[in-house]
Amino acid sequence: MEFLISTAHAQGAAPQGDTFSLLMPMIIIFVAFYFLLIRPQKKRQKQHEEMVTTLTTGDEVLTAGGILGKVTAVSDHYVTLTIASNVEIKVQKSTVSAVVPKGTFDAA
């Protein structure tokens, strides 16, 4: 019956692997997270910042809240949008999610 019972080892007596082999799985996971999550997010953030800084009067944009409008004025932090005839709103530049093709606002 002794073959069914494994021998117990004291806590400090268990064979130790080298430190590099213990850290290797964590390094691989970090590299995978970097290439799958962190790097693409930074790329998207850079593209969004570039789009926001190049906004000009006359651009047609879509905000994060789903408002479609035409840019009538641009300041450092805000954009004024015309969303209907004689209706203008001021929104933060960071809420602009996309610049849509010309004519989209008029077609809606």
C-alpha cells in the first residue's frame, strides 16, 4: 500500500528551480499584453489626438454622444457645432469621435 501514499517533503526541502524559469511565464504574459492591448490602444489614442487637433471650420463630425454636426468655430478646448438651422452647441474637442465625409450632415 505504500505505492499509493506519496512521500511528504518539508517546505524548504522541495527542489527549487532557477529564478529565470520562474519569471519567464510572467514576462511572456506582459509581452503578450503589451502587443495585444497596450500598443494598439496608444496608437488609437494618438490617431484621435491628431484628428482633434486638425479640426477646422466646415468639417462634419460625429460626437461620442451620437450628435452629427458641422463645425462652425474651433477654440483651444471647444468646438461649436451647428446641428440644425439656427441651433448651435459647444462641445469639448475630446468628445468628437469621428470626422464624417462631406455631405453627410446635409443628407441627414
